[in-house]
Amino acid sequence: MPSSLKNDLQNLYQEETLCDFTIKIGDKNLQVHKAMLCARSPVFKRMLTNNMKENQENMMDISDLDEDTVGRMLTFMYTDMAGNLDWETANKLYFAADKYSLITLKSICSEVLKRNLSISNVGEALVLGHMHSDEYLKKIAVEFICGHETEVMSSTEWETFMTEKEHLAAITMHQIFLKKAENRR
């Protein structure tokens, strides 16, 4: 296979060549390159170019993401490729992409979530969009609900959503009402 920058960077990451930073997830240590983290993420750049603990210790602990999600995020940072994503993986990776300001990865995950919206997960999409101030994801979820109103509203997942996320459910219902009123004009 001919050499390419993507392949070379992927090999650099996978072979842990000249790594100078450790990301700890539970009892697993991932060896990475500060320069790559800084080049790809403004969050990492701020962390690693200032007098922060992570920069001084050349290590950081990530406790709110699982190993698979961090591994996929790092692979994307090195190769600009997200691989095949299902709903659950895209959901977790979206959170990571938002946290570390990986705009392209967040957009890729958002598209996967949009393509895989269903009666059972549209509430999750609303929560994700709300938590991350993603108006596009919220809009897509509301449009999906409008197109599948009876099925969504009668699902057990929606009942659970309304019970657990009352305020967000109320906001969503209001948006649906306004959208229907607008369509009647």
C-alpha cells in the first residue's frame, strides 16, 4: 500500500512512536502526541500550552468517556476518519467531539444520529441536542416527531422521556404545536 499522510499518522498513533503524552481511561493508558492533540482540538491546545496540571505531568485522566469512545476520537484526530458508526457509538462520540471541540467529528456524528432516528431514540436525540446546545439536532428531532407523531407519542420511550425530562418535553411539545400551526396557514 502506498504511503499517505493519513496512513503514516495512523501508524504513528498505533505504533506509539515518539509519544509524549498519556491519556488514562480507567486502568488503560493510551500513548499519544501532544502536537497532534493541539493541532486538532482547541481544548487540548489550551490545556497543553498553558501551565495546567496535564501539561506539567504529561498525562490526563478521562473518566467521563469509555475506552472505545476515546480510541475512536483519537483515531479521528490522527486520520480524519470516523469509521462505521451506529446510533449508540455516534451518541457517545458526539459527546466527546463536543467536549473537545472537534467540530467535524461532531458534525459526522450528528449526521449519523439524524439518519438513524427512530421512534425509540428520538427522545435521546432531543436530550443530546439540548445538552450540547445543538439547534440543528433538536430541529431534526422535532421534525421527525411531527412526521411520526402518533407512533412517537404512544411509545413507552416517549412516556419515559416525558416523565424524566418534563421541561424539555414541554418545550418540544410547544415547538410541535407552533410547527403545526405554521403548516396550517
